[in-house]
Amino acid sequence: IGLIKLAQGLAAEAKTRITTAIQLQPNDPVALALLGRVLNSEYEKQMIDYHKMEEGSAKQNEKRSLDTLLDEIIDTYARTVALATGKAQHQTLLQQVVPDLTSYYKYRNNGSIAGLQKLIDKYKQNH
């Protein structure tokens, strides 16, 4: 249902449905990847608005909000990678998620991927 809502352009409703699916099956990397894509779409839309803003405290607050959302995307993608790694049926999924995860992680960590594997491994231990 989340996919259908997303296709209908109802991102908020899709996010709710996907989040529910994750609560029901927390070890499903496909649902997590889909949630990451929805969050990523939100992030990209907010970035457009951010770049149009005048300098000042409102823009600084928006930057903090964007960083928080990006951290949520990183976390969601790291969980996805942890759950999908080593499973043949999820190789395509990994090929789609890993580049975004790596890029966003580097952005939030001064161009470094130090600690990324540790983050992924944390989620491997939790399932």
C-alpha cells in the first residue's frame, strides 16, 4: 500500500504505511530502503527551499532540520545495508542504497567514511 500511495504522490501517507510495515517486519531491508527513498525525497524538496532562503536564523534552523533528516536517512540506509548484506536476492538493492549511504555519510563526516562500517555493523548485531 505504501508503494501505491507513493505512486499516487501521497508521500506522507506512503511514509506512514511504510513505517507501519517496518514495525510489523523490522528486518525487511526492502521496506527500509523504501523508507529511505521517501525520506530522501523529503530531503531533496527541503534543500530546494533551503537554497532559496535569505541568510539568517531561519535558514540556520532549516539547516539543522536538514542535517537531522539526513542523519535519519543515513541511519535508515545503514540498517538496510546491514539487513541486505550477504543475501543474493538483495544485491540490486545494495547497489542502489550503498552509493547514497556513502555519499551522505561522507557529507556529514567531513568527507570521511571512517565509522560507516561500524554503524552498519551495529545494525547487524541488532537483528
